[in-house]
Amino acid sequence: MRIINKTIWITGASSGIGEGLTYFLNKRNCKLIISSRNEEKLKVVKNNCQIPDNVAVLPIDLAQFDSMVSKTERAISFFGPIDLLINNAGVSQRSLLIDTDFKVYQKLIDINYLGTVALTKAILPHFVANKRGHFAVITSLMGKFGSPYRSGYCGAKHALHGFFDVLRMEHEKDGIDVTLICPGFVQTNVAKNALTSDGSEQNKDDDATQRGLVVEAFVQKMVRALERKKFEAYLGKKEVVGVYLKRFFPKLLHRVVLRSTVR
């Protein structure tokens, strides 16, 4: 399946991976609905597109669960039936478990898990009625194994895997596909925007993120995985090995991660 001339809704589209996907898919003549909390940044992304008329801006806050049905109705009104929802929006964490306020865990679950579930639930009847639809979910390698300073983030990302594996099983009969995309390190602002122990943003980058895949390379790999309708895709550099160590040598992975300088 080639992703050309499709109607696609992208969350977290004001920067990073979501922004990169917007530019890439716009060049493929896709009709795009782009969402995030920051309407002004979304408008900038739209105006930077090659074909801005094919892009609709729809601000959304994933923590406002009750708004998802009305937001979905609005999204469908722009270009008609939606082919693909890319659940990309989310926030990371950089704090030790013992120091982290409980409210930070609540926020990580609300945004990274429950908000994504609420939006998915809102559009699911639309996909079922059309007998087609594709969910792409940006989780993380942290949805497959853990790493210090990311306890709440890992928990939310693991939860996404459980939920969407079941969605795939229950709705394959309805022509619905699910692809879980698990990035390693990508050169975005994810570390700068990560929540610290009190819920404030870290406001600094880290070496591992700076050395990660450039967004353009990641986006190309991701789109290929979607076109192949993969169940899961692990996209990164050497950190991807962690998925296989977790499966076959979990104690070895434990030692490797603890020796790592990644924080």
C-alpha cells in the first residue's frame, strides 16, 4: 500500500516527528488534519507546506477527554472520510521514581495513554462504518523495555502496546490495521520538553537525543513501515538491540542499561 492521496490526521504536529510527517505526506498529495495544543505553531507548519490548501488546522488537548468526539466530527468535516490516524502527541519524563510527584504520573498517563485512547475510541466507529482505517501509534522503545529516569513514561508507553494489540485483534475483521511505531533516539525536542520530578519541563537536551536519527530519516522509515502494514516497527540506531535483549536475555539487558550513560 502506497500512502499517496490519503486523508490523514496527525496529532503532535506542531514540532518534531509530527511536523516532519506533515511535510513528507503533504508532498505526497495527502489531505492532512494537523493537531496539537499550540494553534499558532500549527499555522506555521501549514504555511511551510508545499500544498498548504491540503492542510487543515485543528487544535486539540489530549487531556480533555470529553472533547474527542466533537474534535473527531470536526476532523471528518474538513476532507471527508479519514484513512489514517497517527497518534503521535505525547510527553516524556526525566526524573527518578522516588523523587517524582504522583501528579506527574497522572499527567503522563492522561496525555500519553488515556488521551490517545479517548481519541482512538472517538474515531473507531468511523473506521468500522467505512470498513477501513489505519491506526499508527508512536510509542517508543520504552514501550518494550525500561530505562531509569523514565518510569512513568515507560508505564504509559507499555500500556499503549496492550491496548492497541487488542484493538487489532478485535477489529481486523472490520478492515482496520494497527501499526505500533517504536522510536529510539530521534533529534527532536522530546528531552527539552520532558517532565521533571515536580512536573516542570527539563528545558535542556541530552547527548543521546542529539546523536539520534534525524527527523527526515525517521519519517521515511516510519512511512515504509506503515505502507507494509507492519504490526510493530523499531526505528533507531544501536538502541534497537534492546528489544531483542529484553526478549531473549532480560538480565543482560538489565546490566547493559544500568551501565549506560543515557539519562
